[in-house]
Amino acid sequence: MSQPPTLVLFGANSLCGEALIEQLPESTAWRCLGRQLPPAVAAERWRRCDLSDLSAGALQAAAAALPPGPQIWICLAHLWLLAPFLEALMAEQPKALDGLRGVVACSSSSVITKRFAANHFDRDLVRRLAASQGQLLADCRELGVSARILAPTLIHGCTAHHRDHNVETLRRWLHRLPLLPLPARTGLRQPIPAADLAAVALDQAQRLTTPDAVSALLPLGGDEELSYRQLLQRLQGGDPRAARCLLLNLPTRLFQAMASPLLLLSPKTFEALQRVSADLAGFPSVAELLDRPRQPFAPASPAE
């Protein structure tokens, strides 16, 4: 019987990384590589590796940190760090990749939803994501292995040591403001729990062990589509402090006119407010990918 691949996890010291580790079956062979030992991970499960350091010495150390035998990488760190790292290893330490059988990496749906952005920050983000996706797919093709690139929507949730920076930012606004103006029409959102994204990553890693596995870009979102206003209301429903904030309905054109001065002061903020009315949903759901019943959006309890 062939040896099952070892899972090599990059980005373990993150919300999604911790959520993935929590779901690993006890029989799984795994190791995490990163700059710091993640909380609650035994020292023998970790090796130091800095994806941003592409010097000859660092690449040699990274090659030594990889486990022997077949392996599948799961990267929940920034894609624009993984792609150059893999390419540098191919050039400097090619033997270290002899055991690589597949790669699961995390991108973002922003590469789709922000591709027509006018501000420099979002354009640069889309450019980096798109270039990294292309580079990773090309390198895996050259290595003769398959890659699954996940492009999730709004990630939310919490673990023992991490909380998201998306839904929690909205919660902080609700805590601080007595009222929050919203356009009459708010667009759809499809928030995805970090635990669900981790489950999809593990499922895709398992699929890469089959002989007919092919590379793919997989946009995905949570199981429930809800409006921006409904998302805020759901947050308020489980948080008395957030519930004190009045969601003020404004005609959409008036809301956009009030936001227009930001076009000069902060183009990024201006476009973010314009997107409140845009539909950023319609992606394949976790339920579809994992063939399980749909689960409604349930924000984490507020932090103490």
C-alpha cells in the first residue's frame, strides 16, 4: 500500500489555520511551517519557515523543514507569498519537491468582485492575486501536480486564539456609532465561516490524492445569501451593544451623494461605501461543495 501524503500547512498561525487544525483527524500525518509556533501546536509538529525570505540559506532551511515522502500542501497564508516561494524552491531546491503531490491554496473572491475598482489599493490587490494565481497554476503544471485555489468571500468566525477582521469590524462600528446610515438598497453578501473554509480545504486536499485530480480555481461562499442590512441586523440580534445602533435608511442616491466627498479624501473608502449596494454573492456554497445541508449565517458571540 502506498504511503498516504503528509499535510504541510502554511498559515497555521491564523484564524483559518487554527480552524483547520481543529478538524484534522487524529490519524492524519501533518506538519505546519511558519515563522512562529502556533498556539496549542506541539513543537514537534512545527518547523520554522519564512515564505517571504527567498535567500539561498532560507530556501535550503525550508527544504530541510519539509517532511520526507509524499506530501500535499495547504496554504492559508497570502497567495502572493506562496507562489514566489514555490517557484524559488523549484529553482534552488528542486529535490525538495519530489514528494509534492498537490497544493491547496487560498486566494480571495476580491480577484473577481474588485476587478473593476478605480482606487489604487484595490487594483493592486487584484493584480497581485491574479498574478499569484497564474504563477502557482503554471508552476504546479510544470511540476506535474494539481492545484486547487480557493477564492472565498467574506470570512468570519473565531477560534480559541483568533477572530476575523471582517464581520468584527462591522461589529465595532455598531458598538461605536449611535446610528449608521445605509442606502435603501443594500447588496447581497455570502459570508463564509472560517471553519467551513477549512473543511473545504481539507476536502480538496483529499481529492488531490485521486489519479484524475485536475487543477481548478474554486470561488466559494457561505450557505446563506443575505443583504448587507440583514447581515448587520443578524449581528445586532446577538449583541445588545450593537443593537443600540440605529440603522438609518436613506434613499440610495442621497447616500451616494453624502459619500461623494470621500472620493477626494479616501478613494478606497468611497468605493467600499459604493459596494454596500452591490451584490457580492452568487458563488458556489460550502453546502454544495461538501454535499451537506445548508447552514444559516451565525456570527460569533461578541468578544469579552
